[in-house]
Amino acid sequence: MSLPHCPKCNSEYTYEDHAVLICPECAHEWKEADSTAIEETTIIKDAVGNTLQDGDTVTVIKDLKIKGSSSVVKVGTKVKNIRLLVDSSDGHDIDCKIEGIGPMKLKSEFVKKA
């Protein structure tokens, strides 16, 4: 049986671990049925419908309380250089670092593209 090449780096050395295919060169993991469908079809949009991409700058549109802290991320806070999380199970699909607060995850429904 011939396994497909890695969809990220096109390596021919992919191997199978149960239902997941793994590339030893770039450590990318995917399901054979999905191939690259997950990464190419998942589109994350902000509160007003703009498509977000890695590296974008967004603005918070609502005061957000930080769990376990008395701190709040205020309306209008700019968040630079975001990273999108494709398979987030808890709804937080943006990974970022907010100045003065630190690293955190946000939901795209509470931001708009700057």
C-alpha cells in the first residue's frame, strides 16, 4: 500500500499510526480521508464577517473578563500578530499575546479585523 506524500512539505516518508498519517520531516499529522481538506476549508471570520489569517491585527469589540483573574481586556484593545487555531474544541480559535496581560486565547466572535 502506498501512502500519500505529506501535504505540507511533500515528503515521501509518511507513516501511519492507527488512523493518522504522520510526516517525520515536518511533524505534520492528518487523517487520510481528510488529506488537506481540514486546513483549506476551515475559514475563521471575525464578528463582522471578515476572514482572518495568521499574522493579522484585530481589535477587541467587548470587555472580556479573564478567567481566574480580576483583569479585563478592554474594548478597543489592539492585538497584533494573531495565530489561528483550526481544531479548537472550546471555541477559542485565536491564539495571541496581549500587551500588559500576556498570552491567551480569544474567540473570533469578540474581535474585528483592524
